[in-house]
Amino acid sequence: MLLDKRNSNWVPAIQQIIGKKSVFFAVGALHLAGPKGVLAQLKAAGYKVTPVQ
């Protein structure tokens, strides 16, 4: 629950930064997975998410 809430709080902040410039974000692995993860929330908002290998 704490992780989901943190992800939901981060997504609006990330969206504000994304609109201003090209950005690289690094987050811990637990924030990426699942339907409430940062990646899923950004994709649902219409962003293209590309992993860096």
C-alpha cells in the first residue's frame, strides 16, 4: 500500500518534469512492476516508456 501510494504521488511530479525537457529517471525495481507501478501509470497516461539496457 505504501509503495502504491508513493508511485501515485510520483507520477504527477514526473509528468511536470517530462513536459519541460528530455529526462532519464532511475527508480528502484519495486516501483516498476505491477498495475500500479510507475511504468504502468505513465503508459496509461499516454507516455511512451522505453527501457534502457
